[in-house]
Amino acid sequence: MLRSRSQAVANPQGSRDGTQSIARAVSLLKEIAAHNFTGSRLVDLAAHTDLKAATAHRILASLIREGLVMHRRGTRQYFLGPLAYELGLASSMHFNLKEMSAPMLRRLARTTGDTVFLTVRSGADSVVIDRAEGGYPIKVLTQEIGARRPLGSTVGGLALLLELDDQEVEQIVAANAPRLTRYGHLSVEVLRRMIDRSRSLGYGLNENDIFEGVTGVGVAIPHGFGRPSAALSIIAISPRWTPERREEVARLLRVSAQQLGRVLSGT
């Protein structure tokens, strides 16, 4: 039975249902993206998105039909599909941060000898979009390019959290609370302690807080269009980090971030 326009406006249930369906589909896409190298099982996707397995399966089937998701039948794993790649290519012309930052990442890696990461914010998550490895023989490669992690579970994401007001930080920490314990020693209490310490230092610091023996420093990249949405960080084994070296690396990151910020702002 057809409804009139006035009836549709008077009963917006369909609109609410549509919005909820979009939100659920996006949450599944984010979770698949977080594990796109190894793939994700239906049971894990449902658990990590708080969806019933039947609901998750129905949405995934729609995403597969549209090309946003692929299903490897032999292993029953889900991956991002070809349309996701095509959309990424189409949007990349507007987001050339990776290309602009690449020389800076390589220079920092040569100077420090350690691994440099370029991280961007995506809602309550952070995503590594590039990294450069230094010459020191023991490397810390805890973050894969394209991996999606809760804000604060990486030192780059921690640096981005420092740019937010207390209310927004609490909202993000609360939303991510069920996922934090997947990462080493991380918990809500540990993350709050890291935030407080980093605020007093003026830069993000993970000092054996998430994984024993791993320390990292991160700073946000400022620009002239609102709050920072990207960060630079350097991660290395903890014995390399004397207090003096930590401050020197933080200084190098700040200088580099300021330079990148000016390029992004066109100044």
C-alpha cells in the first residue's frame, strides 16, 4: 500500500530504521577494515559490533552484493571488497596527506633510526596510513598500514586524543572501553593514566604501558582548519629511550608536525 508524503513525514520510523541500518553497516565495515589482512569471521564481527549473528549476516550479504565486502568461502573469512578499494581511490585525490608527508617520514626515520608512523583519526578510531623504517636493527612494527585501532591504543591516536576536550575524550574512551583490553596491558584506567601524563608532558607518551619493552612518542599535526586529525609518532624498543632522547625526539616531531601543518594549511 502506497503512503502519501504527509503520512511518511508523520511516521518517520522508516527513516530511523534506515539510519540504524547505515550505522550498523558502517560498524561492520570498520571492523573488517581493522583485520583486513587476516580476515574476520562472522562470529567475531557480530561480537565486536554488538549485533546478533543473523543481523550481521544479513547486512554482510547486502554489502557483498554491492561489492563493499568479499567472503572467502573456504575459510569463511570476510574482507573488504573491490568497491571499497575503488571508493578509496576516488577519495584519495582530496586526501594527499600521505604523499605530502612521505619525505618527512623518511627524514625522521633516517635521523632517529627508528620507525615513524603517520596516523589519522577516523571517528573514535585511528588508522595508520604510512610508516617509514629507520636503520636501527631492532624495529618495532606493531602497527600495520591500514589497521584500525581505538583512539589511544597507539601513541599517534593518544596524541590526537590530547587535542580534544574532556567531555569528548570521556565519550570516546567509554565507547572504546570493550575493545581496549585486546591490546596488551591496555584498559580504561591505563589509558586515562597515559592521557594525564601526556597532557603534563605536552606530547603523547606510551612508555611500556601497552606492551612491555615498547615505548613511543607522538604529536598531532596542526592545521588551519580546526582540530588536528593526523599525528606523527616514533616507536622503538624501550632501552633506546633515555629521558634526554625522548625530549629530543619529541622536539623533532613537533618541528616536523609544524612544517607539515603549514603545508596542509597552504601557508
